[in-house]
Amino acid sequence: SSQRKFDEIKKANQAAAKKLVEEQFSSSSEDDDEDAEVKQGKILAKTFTIYTSQTDGDASELERTRQYMNEAFQSGAMTCLICIASVKRNQAVWSCCGCFCIFHLVCIQKWAKDSLFLVSSPLTDDDFGKKDYPWPCPKCRFEYKRSETPNRYYCYCGKVENPTLDPWLVPHSCGQICEREFKPPCGHKCLLLCHPGPCPPCPKMVTTTCHCKKAKPVPRRCSAKEWSCHLPCGRMLLCGQHTCENPCHSGNCQPCPRVSKQRCICGRQTAERLCASPQWQCDQMCGKALPCGNHTCERVCHAGPCGDCPRSGKRSCPCEKSKFMLPCTEDVPTCGDSCDKVLECGIHKCSQRCHRGPCEICRQEVEKQCRCGKHTKRMPCHKPYLCETKCTKIRDCQKHQCRRKCCSGNCPPCDQVCGRTLGCRNHKCPSGCHRGSCNPCPETVDVKCNCGKTVIKVPCGRERTIKPPKCKQLCSRLPTCHHLTREKHYCHFGRCPPCRQSCQKALPCGHLCPVSCHDEALVKQTGVHQSAGPWEQPSEPAFIQTALPCPPCEVPVQVECLGQHEVSPLPCHSAGPYSCKRFCGRLLDCQNHTCMKECHCVTKINSSADGKKVGPECLQCEEECTKPRPSGCPHRCVLPCHPGDCPPCLQMLKIKCHCKLSVLYIECLKLTCADLKAKDLLTSCKNQCPKELPCGHRCKEICHSGCCPLNCSQKVKLRCPCKRLKKEIQCSKIQEGRVSLECDALCKEMKRKASEIKEAEAKAAIEEEKRRQQAELEAFENRLKGRRKNKRRRDEVEIEQSLWQKYKNLIMLPMFGVAVVMV
């Protein structure tokens, strides 16, 4: 059993080593990459076909969309910024409508849930549950509502749920036309197939005029339909005096740039100001006399009337409890009542008499509770009360205590730094202490190729799993085989691929070795070291790199086969006489068949003989004569296979005549040598044809071939439509429809009399039916009159019934039922 386990472990190690060598030294990786690039190019061309057909092949506006689609194809280029992992083809994803960044559907759902929990936590907001808090995109911070949290996997255009994986479509695409509205909206829809990233500009052609509407409409792309003719705008400005002198532009015209002398609103001052703002105020008071005649207007330069005096009419005392009607020159006195205005504390009222100016602070002593609600104290109402007790509640980070004096329970967010290691494992979280997962690391790292000339930026932490970028620089390493230069290939990591140039070493036959270079071939090494037991590890590799000898020369050399049928190219190392495996094919002495022996050497009888003549090695013909017989002769030639023509056939043929009723015996030679007319005469029995014509009569011709003639000469009787007149006519004329027999005047008179008789009979039947119905009606009315008389008699004479007559039904029915049951 130990030896069996050892063998199994040894085989597993050898298989692992072979797999490792194939992965390291396989030259098919570049071919796969090339095939993938070709396939990717075809898919991109298919995606852009509808768009480029509208733009006459112009794809200059598709660069941004092309970049997103290239990232969708490249392995590892699409990275979820939440989990820092690659987005694969068969995973459910969600795309942001702001930055078009792609995330795993599960990751974005967890992100939205955590964001909503942090924002709407009851520890940080008293209005929890009353507001619909948004959650932001992890990259662009575009805000989404709680109801917009994704819960299903859709394609990029949002038409198909759970799109199927198709290798000839863009990953996560449904393959249908996008049809999303362009931004900004123009009334058209995107023409590309379902794609990641933003939609390109609208390629539709529309006829539009310039901004100022002076130029003639011209066809332009819908995405660039707004254009300027560069002529002066000419629209009237807001000042109402000048026109816009700027070139044709979009939107409203700029304010008038000219300067003019303008008066202020009150008209006291004049100044040079921009024509765009003709109304302005000076800094002087109005000073106009008010209607009271005692005061002047104290408003700054204004338009319109000054209004009434502010001290006219009824005026209230300072506490607003009493109103006085006084001249505008006298001040309103105090009323002497208590003030009763609510103080700043919002609880107590002012106890002073009606006074001018603000009320004093509240000095009333009350029992006050501290902000945290743990202590009470009697003190003036206007002073706040804060105790020295520190809050022990855990803050929203669920790690640290609040430690604020006299906290009301609405603890502020934690002010300490998180400091946890981010998903990249290189940096720590710089945000404040928080719950849930930390935000993704915002840093980026450069990933370089082997030569360092090609660099890509990836999120921090992704550099350990991302593949290095493909470098278009040629590898500069020196060759290790006998060739002077290495085959051109791009920059790469690890060992260079095996040399695929032809060997070109001279072989013993003089040709050059055409196979690929074999100076560094991998050869499996066996039988070098025998392990003592399963515990001993192999000390030597399973494969070694060594130079192999050149293989036998495979250069084709033209060699003729033994039977001289063909000249075929054979490998140089095995060139020599050979059999082509065909039949010999030489014409035998019978001049009808060829030698069926496999390709063989033929000895020439004399030097002047033809090269295609049979020799003593060929077969002898032993077949029967197979030459074609004359047309119609079913017999075979009685002679063996022979040269020349066959003798004439003298056997008798047994055939039926044309009408298939008689059997005839004719010599085969006469029948095969006769022409068509002679054959018809030979195969005719000379009796009348038994076939029936379409008219129903028998054919009058002698036994013949083909269809019978249709001109029947039989005499038949023809009658008129009323069957009174008759006439004998030839059958063929009736079939052709050339003859007809019409009714005469006597026939028509007889028809008219017959129709009159039928009408009279019908009228008599109708009259008879009416008389019968009238008789039935009279009988019914007589019966009805008799019933009415009987009913009247019963109403007039009423006979009182006895008890037995009244209740006999109630007594007899149960007894009858019991009797039936017993029976």
C-alpha cells in the first residue's frame, strides 16, 4: 500500500510540474490575446454599426464610449470600488447614472444600506423616520433616494432583467438598441447597441438656423445644431436705445456697455452710469413735506409719493393695551397698566408698569432641571443650569463614550480618527470614527510592465491581483539559441517564449532543416533518481532543457510510382519506388477491360512498345461481354468478352399490343431496327380499339398507340328543354357545343298554361286554409262563452261544505302514504 501511495503522489507531482511548465513556456498565450483582440474588435464594430451608418463612418465622437467598452473587455480593468475586486462577466452589476462606474449589485446594496443607517441613525437625528434620506455613489457622490436602491440586475439600457451571457456581446449587455434619451435631451434616442458609459452625442442631421435667425437654415448634427453666423446680433437691448453689437450668440444679450448721464430716482443728482442700469438711488434723504405739515419724509431717494405721516391716526401705548388719538407732534403716554409681555424665558410675563424700551431679564426663582435630567436646583429663571455629570452613552461609532458634561442625550458624532486598515492593506482610514465598513482607499498605484515604459493606474490594493499592462515595446533580451537575433515579440515578464524560427542547419542530404528551432527543447527526464520512499522528495526537475538533433529530412522529392500513374512528392529520407495503391489500368487484349491488379512493375517486351501496353505481369480477361446492346434489346451477348461489334440478336420478344388484350411474338432484331411507324404497326393486334371515349361511346379505330381521337361519329338524340322536340345529331358536334335545340311557340304556350294552373291551385289552397282557421276561431269563442255562464251560476249559488268534505284531504293523504310504505 505504501508503494501504491508513493506512485500516486509521484504521478500527481509530475502532472503539477507538467502543468507549470506548459503555463510558463506555452507560446499560445499571445495567439489567444490576438484572437481576443480580433473578437473584441468585431464586437465593437457591431455595437457601433448603427451609429456610424448615421454619421457616414465617422466615429470620432465615440472615443469615450469606446474606452468604457474596452475596459469592459479587459480582464481586471473593471474594478468594484467597494470590495476592490474584479467585475466578472457572469456577476450581477449596477451602473451609476452620474459617473457610469460599475459596482457589484450586492456591494452597492450593502453600501446604500450602511449609508442610510449612518445618516438616519436615531442617535444623531431626532427626525428619524420622518425624512427620506439619500445615499451617495461611492465615486461621484451623486445622491439617490431610498426608493432608488437597486434590487435587481438589469442590462446597461435597463430593458432586460438578468441579461444572458453572450461571448459575442459586450459583458452585461442585452444586445438590443440602447434607445436612452440623449443628455441634454433633443428628442432623439441613442442608436448604439446596449453599452456601458455615457451615450455619444446625437448623430442625427437636422435643419436649423443660427442664434440670431438671420442666416438661412443649414443641415447640421443634432448635437451641434446651435451655431453662430458671426454677424452682429442687432437685437434691442434692455435700455431701449441701443442694439447688441456682439457677434451672433445664444441666450440673452449682455447688458448695454455704453455710459450715459442719468438722473437718480428723486431727480436731485446727475451722474454718468452704465446704460444698462438707468434707475439708481442717491444717498440723500427725500426731505419732502408730509401731508401733516409738521414732518418731512425720512426715506432715502425713492420713486412715487411719500405717503402719510407715520405718527398720524390712532397710536398704541408701549404695552399695546390702550390706543390714543393724538396730534402727530405729541408722543403717546404710558397707560399705567402692567406690561404683561412675555419675557425671553417664554414662561413668565413682565410685572412692571407700561414702559418704553425692552423688558428686563426674568429674575423669578424656579425649580430647574439640568440638561441631562439627572439633577434639579432652585435658581433664577434666566440662568441656564448645567451639572458636572459626564455622559456615559456610546456615540454613533459604537466604540467611544460621549464624556460630555450634562449631555441631553443628543450626543455629537465621534471626533476621533478611525485608524482602521483599509481594504488595500496599505493605508489606514483617515475619516472620523464611524460604524460599518470604511470608504474605499482613494489612493492609486502605478502598475508597470517589465521594461517600465507602460504604466496603468489602479486603485490601491489592486496592484497585487491586477495583471501588468500589455506593453507594445519589443523585448530586448539576447537570443540563447544558435540564431543571431531573437524573434520579435512584445515586452513580457518571465522567460522569453521558445524560438519559433526555422533551424536552417545543413542535413546530410544537402537540404536545410525546416523545423522550428530545437536548441532549447524541454525533455522529460526519467530514470535518473529512484526515490527510497514516499517521504523523500525528488531532488531533480521532471523536465530538462536540451538541444535535440535535427529530424529526418522532410523536403519533398518527385518520385514516379511503379505503374507510372503519377509523380508524387515524397520525403527526402524515404524517397524510392512505391505503389500508388491504384489499379494498373492498362488495356487488356480484349480491348474492353483494364488490368485490375494493384499498381505494379511492368516488363516491356521490346523497346519500341508503348508504355501503356500490358505486360506478362498483368491479369488475363475472363469476363463476359458487357458491351451495350441496341436500344430496346434486353438480351445479353452470347460470346465472351471480345473485340469488335457483337452479332445481331435473333431471339423472340413477347410483348402486348397497344390495347393490352393480345400477346404478340416479334423478333428482337426487327423491333430494335424499326422506326416509330414500323414499331406501331408491329405492336398492333389489328382489332378494334376497346377504349371508351369521354362521351361514353367505344373508339372506332384499329388498335393504336396514344390517346383515342375525340371526334366521335355516333348518332345521338337531342331534345329541347321541355323534352317535346327531338333530333338525331353527330356526338362530336354536341360535345363541342355547336348544336342546340330550342323550344318553339307551342312549347312556350304549354309552359304558360301549366304555370297558370299551378297558380290557381295555390290560391285555392290559401282560401281553404283561411276558411279552416275561421271555423276554428268560431268554435273556440263558443266554448269560451259557455264557460263564462257556468262560472256565473256557481257565484250565485253557494253550498256550505260538511266537515268531512273540508278535512278529508288532511286525513286521507297520511293514510295513503302509510299504505304505500307498507306495500
